[in-house]
Amino acid sequence: MTLLYTDPLFLRHETGRHPERPERLRAVTARLAKSGAASQCVQGGYQPLTENEVLALHAPAMVRLARRTAEQGGGYLDPDSPVSPESYTVALAAAGACASAVDAVMWGKDRNALCLVRPPGHHATPTHSMGFCLFNNIALAAQRARQMHGLKRILIVDWDVHHGNGTQDIFYADPEVQFFSVHRYGRGFYPGSGAADETGTGAGLGRTLNLPLRFGISRKEYLAAFAAGLEKAADAIKPELILLSAGFDAHAADPIGSLGLEVEDFAEMTRLVLDAARTHAGGRLVSCLEGGYDLEALALSVEAHLRELLV
């Protein structure tokens, strides 16, 4: 069975007229309920992370700013990252759900999990909240895997249309985490990082694999490139666990990103990641929601993703 983590609390990160809005999660959960996919999952329980746990990867000033801004009634952590009075609490909960999913797939009989959380996380760097992200959920999940479960070989796959610059920055010199990001790149596309020659540093040299793709690439080319990159990344570290930053904004209908993908392409990519997990990690895979801003495309794509996880 697939473990499913979500909570109405995640709707209380109120962002006003903003692409990353509560309606995203409402659309997804409504679709999964209507289709019956949610009822096929095991509902996962979780504990929010503590501030000290977040401080393991994020600077005190960054965490303090997020907490203070929320306590003062809201504001912006950067021009793209609004905070409402409950956002700090919600962000701790979202990261906690992803970390709890790691515990469950490591300790229990269920081998994969889907975390439908917000705010997203992959742009949050060690020192700055940015790009709709307060704290880096996927990185904090990897931290849990290492600290609680003693893992030494973790693969993070990021197929959000935007480069996961925060995740890259956190693990850029780390030999125990292989980061593989496929993303749109060029002509100033956000966040501007993720060139192919960004491969890590020091002990982490070679542990970053970026696959920057041009706008206008065909779906066939995209999938072939993704498959080859994933195989290379997985073979390089032979992971004990795969973590997936699952953004769905590479969909053709997405108003922010788009690399021309369709719903069935996310199903195919899910199959590829599952194959890698079965080959190297005993099937252990935790998927955490990142971007995706066309409500219908997001909901349908998440459903396709989940149905493959359920197989």
C-alpha cells in the first residue's frame, strides 16, 4: 500500500492572490477523493518538526525571520514568498509530514509514500526562504533518513520545472546525498541555477547531476533524457532510499513553468523512479509535492502519479 500524508492544516498557509495558494491542495484532494484513489491509500500520521530540527539545515536568522513574520501577522520573506499568521506552524507541519513518511517507509511494511504538503520546499536554501518555499521539506526528510535511520546513500530526484537550487545548495559538498534535477533552463528562467557544470564540490564532487532542458523540447526527448539521467544518478550512489521532489509545473498547461508534458508523462516518470527504487532501495520511495499551478492539470497529474505508486 501507499502511505498518504495530508492535512487540512496545510490550507492555512494563506497566500492571497498568489500562484501557490490553498486551492492547489483542495483541487488535488478533491480529485483523489472523487476518483477513489485516496481510499486505496493508508493514511499516514505525522508529527511537525521542531524548530531545533529545522535548525539542523537552516540558519537561525532564516528560521527566526519566518517565525517573527508570522507572529507579527504576516508579510513577505522574499518578493515571491508570502507568510500569513499560521504559515510558520504550517511549514513545520509540512516538513514533519515528509520526515514522518521517511520513518514509515523505513520502519513499516509500506514501501512508498506521497506527501501532499504546502508550502513547497525545494527553493529554500541554508540561509534564505525563497521561491514560495519557507523550509526545505525534501532536505529535512533526507536529514531524518540519515539521523534517525543511519542511511549513507540517498538519492533526491527533482522533476519540478524549476531547478531545486535550495536542495542543491544544502547538499552540494555532501557525499551521502546524490541530487538529480531535471528542469527548464535558459533565458533567465527562475531561479537561474542548475547548469550542467554544477556538479558538487569537495567531498560532494559528482554528487550533483543537473539536466537543464530548453523550452520547446519534445515530450519524447524529455522522457529519454530523464530516463538516462535517472539511471546515471541511481547507479552513481546505489541509494538506500529515494526522495522525490514532485512538482507538476512541467505540464503543458502550467501558467508558470511548462515543458510541454502531459499527464501520462508524469505516470511514466513515476514508473521509472519506482523501478530505480526497487532496483537499489528495496522499493523505498517518498514523494513530496512541490509546484504545479494549473489546478486541473495538477490534480490529474497527481492522481496519475499516485496510481503508479499504488501498483
